[in-house]
Amino acid sequence: MDENKLLEMFKLREDILMALEEGILAIDKNKKVIFINKSAIPMLHITESEPIGKDLNEIYPASRLGELLTTGKKEFNVQMKSLKNDYVISDRMPIYDNGEIVGAFAIFRNRTEVVQLAENLTGVKHLVESMRANNHDFVNKLHVILGLIQMKKYDEAVEYIMNVSMVQKEIISTIIKQIKIPSIAALLIGKFARASELGIHFALDSASSLEENDTRIPSDVFITVLGNLIENAMDSLNSTNVSNKKIYVSILSTPKEIKIVVSDNGNGIQKSNLKKIFKDGFSTKSNSRGTGLFVVKSLIETYNGKISVTSEMEIETKFTVKFKKEGK
């Protein structure tokens, strides 16, 4: 298929492609732009007035579409990290003719408003959960303070108030400092408050770190995965008689991957159930796992991630999630 035939293929459908809300960009085997629709120009912030015929790197230097001419590999739901203030995802596909790659095209979808709305809603949801749990926790602590005052142990009351305020302030400050994505930080603060209400020690690994541009995974997906794992850990601890209940959370960002770890010291998972726990509909009455884990695993795999679990009965259960960073 020569360049003229490739151009003709897109021109035959030009009216339809131009009317699409999604952005479309196509190149030939020499990385020359042969088609771009109206939606793609503002979406990619292209300033060139006549992009057709221009080199792809000239009109959009950050593009990786040209790589497909060599790799031939289809890519789906890839976040455009070069567009820092927008959330645009793209699908990229090579164009073949008689088994030979003669070009490539990309479809772009702007999800900025949807993601912002989801972040606002999930952030509000978890902040409300935090406020509700904090209200219960506050009442409990108030009863302790009143009891100490009635016993005329004024120094102990003052010390208790200072310690409680300091611990909560430090933990919330640590979460906000280490986790820079607001909705995920809000989730962790809400879960910390809920854990405190349930008498569970909630710890965020001091090495945890997550910057706004660290991950291509949408915040709502990240929240679903992390939230379900923490909630399941709480459910497990609620069904055990362990005196010192603990949940440990770690979110580590390395050059190659995002790694999430959630562990607890609840009842644990029987060895025979470890391979079944991610299956649709599986649950056990002996432990409160299984809720949402099939959905969580499916969601993780949609974004090319992996989840694993290890468990020692009545010692520790640990879930580990790994998301590869784009292009790694």
C-alpha cells in the first residue's frame, strides 16, 4: 500500500472521522502525518496550522506513535503523560498491508472531567468517612478525659490530651506529605480514622511515596484496589480475638513500578484457599476475605498489574500489588 492509497483510505472516511469526539492521528511509514481530525488538535495542544505532511516529531515531539512502526505492538488505554494538566488516554495500532507495517494510527480520549469528578466524589466520600469515624473516636476520648477529671487526675488528663492530639496530627501530616494524590491521601486518612475507631493500629510505611505524576492508573481504580484490600484486612481483624490488631500499608514508587502492600495480623487464610480466593463468588465464613477480590484482581489485570497473597495462619496475611510503569 503506497502513501496515496493510505491517504485515500482515511479520506474516504474523513467526514465520519472529523465528526468524532475522540481524537484521531495517523502517520505513514516515514512518520509523516497523513491524517488528523479536529478533536485531536486541541486535545494534543498542537499549534501547527497545517499539520498534514509534517513530521510527527515536529508537531508533537512527545509522541511515541512512531515506535509502533518498529515494534508492531498494539497498545491500549495508555495515559498521555506529556499532557500534564489533562487526563488523555490513547489506543495505538499499526497499519498493515500484506504483512508489512505501512503506518500507524492513534485514538485519543479526553477523560479529564470524568477523572476530576471521580476524584472529587471519592475524596469527599472518604473525608466524610474520616469525619464520621473521628466523631466516634472523639466521643470515646472525651469519656476518658472526663473520667480522669472526675478522678481529679488533672495532670494525666492534660498529658492524655496532648498525646492524642500529637499522634493524630503526626499521622495525618505524614500521609499528606508522602501521598501527593489528594483522593488517595483522603482514603488513607479515612481508613486510619476507621481503624482507630475499631481499635486497630494502622501504620503507613515511612518509605511510602506517591507523586501526582507517578502512575498512569486512574485514581478511582487505585482507590478501589487499595480500599478493598484495607477493608478486607479490617474485616479479618474484626473476626479475630488478637489483642494487638495491626494493619500495615506500603505504597512504593520505583522507576519501574508502583508497589502496594497491605498486611494484617488477623486469622489468616488457609493454604487450600490461597489459590481460590481470587475466583468469582468464592468466600469463606472462617475469614472475611473474598469480598471484592475477584473484582480487584480483574481491575488490576486490566491495567497490566499483578496481585499476589501470602498467609501464615494467625501470624500475617500480606497482599502485594504491582503495576508496571508505562514503557518499563
